[in-house]
Amino acid sequence: MFDTYDDVVPIEDLMEMLDIGRNKAYELLQSGQIKSFKVGKSYRIPKICIQNFILTKVQIPLEEHE
């Protein structure tokens, strides 16, 4: 899943990966639904956190995906 993306992505890639807008992306990050960290003023999102978010939303145990 998302093999073409780096292991840590900027918010623009998150928006592309989930096909969402900037406001929704920031909402997911600020609410903690998708874990991230900041470098300066920019969010960086581990790809695994995006995958975990998706799998949680469709209620697939993480062990089944690995």
C-alpha cells in the first residue's frame, strides 16, 4: 500500500494518498486521528500511521495486513 511514497511524507502527500483537502488533512493531524510530528512549522507523517488509520477505519486487524 502506497509503495511509491517515502516512509515519512509531507501533508501534500497525505492529501493525495487519502484524496482529501488541506482542511481535512489538518483536522486529522490536529485531532490525533493520524499521528504525526512537526519539523519547524511543517507536519511530517509516517506512512505507517496513514496505513494504520485506514485499517482502523475499515476495522481490519493490523495483524491481518502484515
